[in-house]
Amino acid sequence: MQQTITEYESIINKCEDIFAKKLKDYGTAWRILRISSLTDQIFIKAQRIRSIDEKGEQRIKEDISNEYIGIINYSIIGLIQLDLGIAEKPEELSFSTAMRLFDQYSNQAKYLMADKNHDYGEAWRDMRISSLTDLILQKLLRVKQIENNKGNTLISEGIDANYLDMINYAVFALIKIEKSHE
């Protein structure tokens, strides 16, 4: 389990570095994005991964690892938006506040992963990367349905739980990709 925590934190550190650099470049322009827009951004990234996998080739030579990083970072942004609400104007958060929120939600995802990983016995290590991508796409379809239901569910987890799971599936995929390059 400690190996998983170490690998997980390494991936999140890479995502956080990219988040911080984009925050310096663009500020918090994402504060105007509605949850549905964030869900669609994540969908585009997951669909690209699946499309490349199914076609066996890619024309844009951008590493799919970047798409998984985008899934993680947009999911964290989604959690922030669920917490703070959507800004009517491009409301600026301070750099330190945005980074604190990134840490808060990435840690929440890590603790959830540790609990589930304990119960499932690291089953993800025996899964294919394509299955992790499919699970992300399934979570996205669930989120879209919850959005269509105006956030109401009868028995299911909410949007936030689905974003947390997508973060974890994307981290697992990145760990597996890194392992395949060793």
C-alpha cells in the first residue's frame, strides 16, 4: 500500500505543477465554467484516449498522459466549482487559495483511494488501462445524467463522488503508463 501512496503522490505532484503553471499563465478564468462545461472538457479528453486506443494511431502527437493529467486537473476544478459555486464574472482566486483548494481536493481523492484500495486489494493493478478509461467515460455519463436531473439522485452518489473516482482512475492509468516505460 505504501508503494501505491508514493506512486499516487508522484502523479499528483506532476498534476499540481501543471495546475500551478497554468494558474500563473491564465489565472482562474475557469471560475466561469459551469459544471456541465467541466464535465464536457473531461469527456473530450477521455474520448480522445479511447479513440486513439481503438484506432491504434494518433495524428496529433501529444502524449495521452497529458489527457489523463487534464482529467485529474479538470476534476479537481470541478470539485472546487461545486464547493465555491460558479462565478458570474471571471472571479480571481489568489494563487495561494487556488493551490490550497487543489491540495484539499487531491488529498480527499487520495484518502478515498486508500480506503477503496484497502477494501479492493489493489485490484486496479490487474486492470487494463483501457478499462480505466472506460470507467472514466462511464462516470462521465453518470455525471451528465445527474446534471440532466438537476443534481438530484434517488440512491446514487453525487457529482462530487464521481469526480473523485475519475481522479483516482486517471492516477491509476498514469501509474500503469509510467510502469510500462520502465
